Amino acid sequence: MTPSVDNPFFARVWPVFAAHEAESVRVLRRENLAGLSGRVLEIGAGCGTNFAYYPEAVTHVLAVEPEPRLVDKAREAAANAPIPVAVTHETAEEIGDMEPFDAVVCSLVLCSVHDQVGVLRRLHALLRPGGELRYLEHIASAGARGRFQQFVDATFWPRVMGNCHTHRDTERAIIDAGFEVRTSRREWTLPAWAPLPVSELALGRAHRP
Ligand SMILES: C[S@@+](CC[C@H](N)C(=O)[O-])C[C@H]1O[C@@H](n2cnc3c(N)ncnc32)[C@H](O)[C@@H]1O
């Protein structure tokens, strides 16, 4: 059974974080969406922060968001988006079979799903052959930062941050689900010394062969 998503505290703080997001993160959001076209599926849209950054060549976005408070915010953002966006209240696991998409977008979401490889396999099946997975995700860091991530993941962080797990090997899971990673790089969105477990992001493009 698909676990439901009901995070009242996270749903209250996430829109505040998103509204005050660092410019460095916005730049990466734009880059994650640059050059997309056709039909796009976005997973875990949150309050719809990405919608403003989709290029005009995107003809339709289906955005899924399972948290009941955030889905309302995403619908508000969809109404003001420069391209057509439909928002549904469901998890990635619950998306039914439909016409394959040209691209799937994941940003800051694969850290929060319960079964990462299972979700990625489902996304793989929803893409047309040759279709692209675009991702901007927190990933496991090395060394002391990685140990700090393991500590926060085992204690308070997932409980207050909507099941976010900071120490996941997300790019390994993308490959294990059958994607071919074409480009990938890591970025620090805050100074490396800042004591936050989510400063290092992976930005990449992977294809369904
Ligand atoms: C940190 S927020 C990121 C929101 C948005 N993607 C962004 O870039 O601002 C993580 C989002 O993933 C959603 N989420 C959690 N589990 C999910 C699942 N199984 N399927 C789809 N979305 C999920 C949460 O409700 C939340 O909105």
C-alpha cells in the first residue's frame, strides 16, 4: 500500500523556505528545466516553485503533490504559471498508466519518498523511450558532512522535514532504476562550512534508453 503524505508542520514551513530561497537555488531550478519541451511530469511539486521557470516550449505539465495543504498552494501557483499546469493530489506511486511523457522533473523530492528505487522505476515506465529525467536533489556528502547527515537522518530531520533523508545515494538509485545518466554535477548552495545537512545538491540529466 502507498503511504499517505500528511505533514502539517512541514506544509506550514516549506512555503516560507521556498519564498526566501537563495538565488543560487533559483539559478539551479532554471537550469534543471532549461531546454525542456512537450509534455512534462513533475513529481512532488510542493507549492509549485518550479512552475514559473518552465520554458515556453513545454506544452503541458502534470504536477503531482500528495500533501493536502501543499496541493492547494501548487494549484494557486499553477493558475499563474506561464505554461499550462494541471495539479493532481496523489503520490508518485499512485500515478496511473497514461500516454508517456517527454520528460520527468524531480527537485528536492527523491529525498522524501519512501521507496526511492520503486518511485524511480515508476517514473521510468511513464517516460517515452529517449525521454529525460531532470533532477536537482540533495545527496549524500562525503566525510564529516556525511556523518552529520546520517546523524540527522536517524534523529529529528525526517520527522520535521516531511520525511526528507539527507544521506541518500540518489544517483545510484537513478541508475538502479534503469536510467542512463548523461550529465551530472554537484553544487554547494551555501558555504561548505554552514552547518546544514542539505547544502550539497546534484543537478543532472538522465535518459530512459
Ligand atoms: C522538499 S519538498 C520539494 C517541493 C518541490 N519539488 C520543490 O522543488 O520546491 C518535497 C515534496 O515532495 C512531496 N512528496 C513526498 N513524498 C512524495 C511521494 N511519494 N510522491 C510525490 N511527492 C511526494 C512532498 O509532499 C513535498 O511537497
